[in-house]
Amino acid sequence: MKRIRDYSARELATVALPVALIVAAAFWAAFVFVKPAPPRTLAMSTGGEGGAYHAFAERYQAILARDGIRLELLPSSGAVENLARLTDPAAGVSVAFVQGGIAAAQRAPELVSLGSVYYEPLWVFHRGKQPLDRLGQLEGRRIAIGSEGSGARRLALALLAASGMTDQDVQPFDLGGLAAADALVAGEVDAAFLVAGPEAASVRKLARAPGVRLMSIARADAYTMRLPFLHKLVLPRGAIDIAQDIPADDIVLLAPTANLVANDSLHPALAYLLLLAAREVHGGAGPFHRVGAFPSPRDSDFPLAGEAERFYRSGPPFLQRYLPFWAATLVDRLIVLLLPLFAVAIPLFRVLPALYAWRVRRKVYRWYGELKFIEEGARHRGAEGDASARLARLAEIETEVAGINVPLGFAHEVYTLREHIKLVRELLRGVGGSADRAAA
């Protein structure tokens, strides 16, 4: 009995080991190709600490913290520096706000867009008794065009160029935000270009400052044709302050969009988390857009990330809709790891019993070929054959078969073979006896 059990175990191991190796190889391949777990810390490059980028980033930070992700905020001089950090692996930045249009001529295949998140209107304030409506009217004047590295500066220079001027045709000052507003109020500059929302302190200060006017761009449609990343917006009369009627007329503004841009170091699960945060932060109505207008897959200098395409088409992944973030990512990874179980392991293990049975039975069935040969020889050649030699070979086969060890479930196969050996022996003896009688 022990010999039979040992034999059965050996046969099973012989069959199961290759199957186990194939399944292990499939699991290893899945493990290699599955994305690692998302990191718990994510670095985001923002603008200045008093600006809109940084304020929005702080809201993202609070939202991601709910799912256990620490969003590290890295203040910067603006969108240009944000873009430079995204393309510099040493900066360690995975995502940033980037103003539309500043990267139109830059090749950065490692960058993708998660979508545009809000309009960034350009405000052109100037001093003077008469209102101006064309940028060309600023020729020769002192203009605060934004700080070095800011998107406002890049946009101001692009608009001046589209108006037929360069920075040589004006007196540029590297001032932005509140610094530019203070300089305009103090008379140190004649005009200021600001890229900010209507709630920004610099905009509200200049909108109420005596002697300062807000330019309504008369040729806005022409600028949007020349610079397709720009949008024409209308600030309604009284939008800043209804009681004081500020502004006193409808104002036409130009605006790029702020875009959420990531590089290839961003984990896909975190991309979905950022998109959900963007929907929560920017999805409401604003001064220039309706509810649900942002985040949007349009108006980006970079191709849309695959995760963003799926998000805008069908929303967040199924698991993230119903499970906490950590649980959704864990289950998602387990599903990928379990694919080999369904694709490889289950079919192989279904074949395993048949393969095992074949290996056991072939120890028995291999003798049937020789039995058939002996039987055919006896039937067709009769006395002409050597019956005694066939009987001797049959005895050898019977001895070999007696030594076959098979599991108890297959013992009947051995007994059936032994019965067939007896039948062939009786046939041989019958043929031999007939030959002897004929000779007599």
C-alpha cells in the first residue's frame, strides 16, 4: 500500500509541477506589469503664496488628505516655472497648474493634461482721463507686464507682439500682482497686465482706485483668431461691486485657461483622485462659466492623459465610486494579479486530472500493442509460428504487468490487462493444439 501511495504522489508531482511552474510564470508576468501601489505623497508646483494657483492648490491639498494622500505644495514664480519643474526630473514635481498658451511651441512628450480647470482673465488697467480700448495705444508707456517666470508676462508679450509691438516699443516693468497694482496706483507705471480672477485683491484694488481705468478689448475676436488658446469673455456691468456700479460698463476681456498638467511620474490612481478634486473645486458656477463647465478636456497645449479621457467620458473608475481610495486601489491591483488565475490556472487545473489519468493509464495501455501483435501472429500464421516463443514472451509480459504500481482508483485497469493476457494465452494454446493434431 505504501508503494502505491508513493507512486501516486510521484505521478501527481510529475504532472502538477509543470502546471505550477506555468501558473507561477503567469503570476510573475502580471506582477511585473501591474502598477505599484500609489505613493502617499505627491508634489505639486503652485504659483506665489498669495496667488490663485496656490489658493486652489490648498483646497486640493485638503481634499486629497481625506484619502490619506499628502499633497506637498511648492510655491513658484508662476506658470513658466511650474512648466520647467514638470520637465525637470530632479525637481520631483508630478503635477502643476500651467497657463494655457505658454507651452504651445514647447516639445515635452513626457507631459499630459488632466484638463483645463478655470478661465484666467487678463486685466489691462491703465491711468488716464480717457478710456483706451486697443493695446497699441499703450505704445511708449511704462507697463507692468508681470514678474519673470509668470504666465502673465508671457501672455503680455504675446499680445503686444500680436498688436505689432515688442518690449522695445514700451517700457516694461517686471511687476505682477499686488506689486503691479501698488505701482499703478502710485503712478510709477502707466498700465498693468494682471492675470487673475475678479476676486483677486489686486483686481479689486485697481477697480476702485481713482484715476485708474479698466480696458475693454475692442478687437478681442481678432486676438482669439490669432492666439487660439484665448477666449473672449464679458464682465457684466456691476459684476465687481453692484452697489458702486463697478465696472460702469460691460468689459470685454481676453482669457486663457488654467490647466492641470502632469508628467509621467504621476500614478494613474492619483490622476483620478486629482480629477475628482478638480471637479469638487472648479465644478461650480463662476463669473464667466456655468455649473459643470470645468474641469474640461479642452484648451490644453498637451495631449489628454488616458485617465482623463476615461474620466470625462464615463466618470471615475467603478471601484473609486463605491470604495475608499485605498480599498479601490488595493482591489484594482488584486484584480490584475488574479487575472492569471482565471486565464491560466483554472484551465490548466481542469486539464490536470485528465493528464494525471493519462500518465497512470499509459503504464497499462503500453502492453496492449504487443498483445495485439502476438494475437495477430497466432491468428494469421497459426502453426507456422513459434507458439512456444510467443507463450514465453507472454509470460514475460505477465511478470512485468504484475510489477505495475498504480493508485487504487486505477487498479481495475491492471486486472483487466491481466485478464486479456489470459485470453491471448488461451488463444495461443488453442492454436498450438490444433497444429499438433493436424501433424498427427
